[in-house]
Amino acid sequence: MKNWKERLLLGYRTFTSGKANVQQSLYKDLIVNGQKPKIMVICCSDSRVNPSDIFHTNPGDIFEHQNVANIVPGVDSLGSSYGTLAAIEYAVTVLKVEVVVVIGHEACGGIKGCIDGMGYNSSGYVGKWISIFNEVHERLLKLNIPKEKLQLEMELEGVRQSLKNLMTFNFVEEAVNSGQLELLGTHFSISTRTLSIMDNKGEFSSF
């Protein structure tokens, strides 16, 4: 048996004999009564960033959507982005979540790819996806940010842009304006395990 398969099966057995066994009533309730998460989290597909670990949540607590570089496209850049937008629409209009949290993170490979020009190469799917943030990259370049700080600043600006893009959709805008929904920007440092939260002015502070 291949190592990855052994690892998955071992993990599954540990899960069923441990956490899943302890939470039997929770899983039954989630099937009988359905899921009712109050939080949606949009995060990167990066294997080092797990919202359930970061926020120490149980099954049914958060509705997660992961994609490369935690990008939310705007209404004018739909392209082939329907998976991300369908998840957001479902969370807001069907599940009626109370907050959508966008999490950027340290050392994001998608953001690095955008900085390196991958978004201008339309030969691959990743490049096409990352191109959504080309304008963000160009905006930061005009500010003459030092090269060693550009990665972090791009990660933070990407979160800001995704929050702005969320508001380009009528169902999100209506829910926010009516007070039924809040939007929250965050950034997670993998090396220090520090979570930073964005305020109304777009500034990030460690929590």
C-alpha cells in the first residue's frame, strides 16, 4: 500500500475511534437538523492554513471555501469563478450566515505567483485565476514598496480587495446594508500563529 494511502487510512481510524466517537451526538444532530453555521470562511487552499484549527471549531460551526490565494472575484470578472461565487451565494442566501471571513496568510504561493507575473501568463488555470489580482499588484507597485515587504503587503491588499469584491454582488450588499451580514478581513502568520484582524479603515492589528 502506498504511503499516502496508509496515512489517510490511519488518520481515518484515529478519527473514528477518537473525535468522531466522542462527538456521535453532534454528527447525528447535524444530519437530523441540518447544518446551521453562522460563519463562512474563505481561505487559501494552502495545506498549512486550516480554519478549523485556527478557530478551534467543531463540525457544523463554519462553512468553508478554499481556493488559491483566497480570492473573491468581483462581479465584472466572473470568468470561470462560479465555484467560489456559488459557495458565497449559498452561504449568504440559503444558510444565512452572519459573517463572511476572508483569511489571507503568510508566504502565500498564489500571491507570490502574482508578484512574479504568473497572472500575465494565460497558458495555465492558475495564471488565469491569479490574474484577478493583477490590478492589486500594479496598484502596490506604484507605491514603491520595498521588495522584502511586497509579499506581506500584497497578502493584506488581497484581503482588502476580496472584501471590496464581495460588495459588488447585490445579495451580499443587501445583506450587509440590512445588518444581516458582516464582512471581516483577517491575516494569519504561519510562523508565529498570529491572527491579525482588519478594522474599518483597512488596517490590520494582531489579535
